Amino acid sequence: MSKTIGGLLKQATAHLSTRGLENPRTDAEYLLAFLMNRSRAFIIAHPEQRVDSQLEARYTDWIAKRGRHVPVQYLTGEQEFYGRSFRVTEAVLIPRPETEFAVEAVLDLLQQHPDFSHAVDIGTGSGCIAVTLACEAPRLSLSATDLSPEALEVARENARTHNCLDRITFLPGRTLEPVIAAGNLVDLVVSNPPYIGYAERDVVAREVLEYEPAGALFAGEDGTEIIGELFSQAPSVLQAEGFLVLEVGYQQALKVKQLGQASGWKHLESRFDLAGIERCLIFRRA
């Protein structure tokens, strides 16, 4: 006989509780709700409902993978960002709430500069920044670069899903190199670059270290290698009044501001996350 929702949740929670996960019950509920195409509130309220054997088998497989610290988002294949659902695979970094501060910074700059019409998203990954900007600012055309062909395919899929594929040009290549090669001039460069240093590997969460793409996480010994490249390259593609908007890591802002100043950039503004951490820095050429 097939198991009930309550029975499956009890079994799954017990398994995940032994695997060092922070929220075993929440994970168990969310994954079952996703598979059943129901809300968590529904499954909590209907513990007696039976689950068919095929769904039970798939759920058991997902719980086993989650027990090995596979991120929930890679199991479901989606993550919400700025109120929209984005397709994610192990080829791309999972979008995080902190990156929304970079999006908001760009949107504010677009309001202040109504003549701005072209932006570039560097290391686009899932396309969450580029697609969100295209949806929120219909006048904007964008280029989006990434070294990974697989990541660019995911980004294209997300652009297609959100009906903005016609306004984003996806370019394979490192940092701003493909934009420079194309000879384009833009008003804004925005990036959530790799910013973790190799020296910090020991403090990175297991599910991030083992499953998310290393190329989207690590950038040299201190995490500023890619940011340094952007400071060097951006003057080649930015209009005279253009801006560079960067997401940065925890306790990294001061180092990045100093690097920018040494490279001829003026730090104009910072955006802080809900914990009071500087997460987004806005620069203009000094």
C-alpha cells in the first residue's frame, strides 16, 4: 500500500536530520509539495492523503540526493529571483537575494539617466540579472557574456520564458572580451562576478563547494581577479558618463573600493543588504 503524506514526511525528515542539513523538515515539505504541485500548506494540512507509488519513488530519490547536500534548486530546476521563476541547472550559479541589490542599483541609474539604452551583464549564468533588467526596463537592450556555453543556453531559455530574448545578445567569452571584440559602447556594465578567494575554500558551504560551478565562485587567491579585469576592461566599452555596478562578497567591499581607486575609478555609492553588509558597489571613471 502507498504511503501517506505524513508518513513520507516523517521518513524524509528523519533521514535528512542525520545528514547535517540546517532545515530538514522544511526541505522535506518543500520537495514533496513541489512534486505534488501543491503548496506546503496543503501537504501540512493533509497528512492522511496517500501518494502514488511513482511519485513516492521520485521523492525518495530526491531525498537521497538532498541528503548528499545537492541543492534543492538543482533538484526542482528552478529558483525565484526578483519575483520571477528562473530555470537553473548545475551549469549555473543559483540566483541569490543579494544579487537583487545590483539589479535595483541599475534600475535606479536608468531612472536618473533616461538616455541610457544599453547595458552589459558579465558572467550572466542563469541570466537572472540580464533578464530581470530587460523585463523591468523595456527600453533597455542588453549584452550578456559567459565563458560557459551550457550557462548561456540556460540564460537563453530564461530569456525566452520571460519574453525578452529579442533584446538580449548572448556572447560567449571571458568578462568583457567579447564586448570589446564586437566594438560596442554601452552605458552600464553590471556583474555578479566570481568573488571568493581560493584561500576561503574551507569556509564555503558543502553544497555550494561540491555542486555549484567553481568558475562562477572562485577568482584567484583573494577573490578579486575577475573584478580587477573588469576595472581594466570597462573603460574600453563604457560611454564617457557610464557606470560599473558590482556585487561583492562579505567583507570585500573595502578591498574592491581600493582596487577601483588604484585603477582610476571613483566609488559613488554602496548598497547594503538586510544584514547591513555592503553587497553592491557603484563606480564611475574618476
